[in-house]
Amino acid sequence: MALKKRSEQEARTGEDGRFAYEGLDRVIHERARLGVLTALVTNRKGLTWNELKTMCSLTDGNLSRHLGILEGDGLVVQEKGESGNRPQTVVKVTPEGKKRYVSYLKTLEQVVKDAAAEATGRKLGFARG
């Protein structure tokens, strides 16, 4: 019965799935990965491993794990090279990574707008049950 009532309400309001927020990408949504991507998006030339580790307050192991997930999803690349005869890894966001990050932020902005509207008592355009 509750399911039927919900469906009737959704039909009346045209708001089925309104708060599903499908754009909240699970890969990006994790706090450390969100921090890594934000740091990389704001540093277009990329960041060294140590810069990224420091900026995001991560250990070597945590950074490695999260970069592996981001790289596996095509959001970042790690470029191995040398600086002063020492090995150096530079991490950069990919064009796809930047695109998904911006899309994620747009969805997050909608979450904030919806919550702010509720907190200030403004109507969101649908009936309440």
C-alpha cells in the first residue's frame, strides 16, 4: 500500500526520482578522491606525488590506493619521469576526469540548493505526503 501511495504521489508531482542524485559519482564522492581531483583540477599542469600527498593529507599507501582507483576509471594519469636524476611521478587529471568532476559538482550544487530550499522553507515544487 505504501508503494502504491508513493507511486500516486510521484504521478501527481512528476518528481519520481527527484532526490536520487544519479550524478553523485561513487568514484569521485569518496572524500580522499574528491580532494585529489580538486587539487588536480586546480593545478592544470599536474602535481608531484609528494605535493599531492601533502595537499590532501594522505599517506603513501592511501594515495596509492586512491590514485589506482581514479586511474583505473580513466580520471587521472601518472607520468613517471626524473627531476635532477631522481625519479618523480607527476599526476594529472584527464579530460574525461575533468568532465566527470564538473558534472559531479553540478549535481552536488543541486543537492545544496535542495537542502537550502528546505531549510529556508521555500517550496521545491512538489506535494508532500
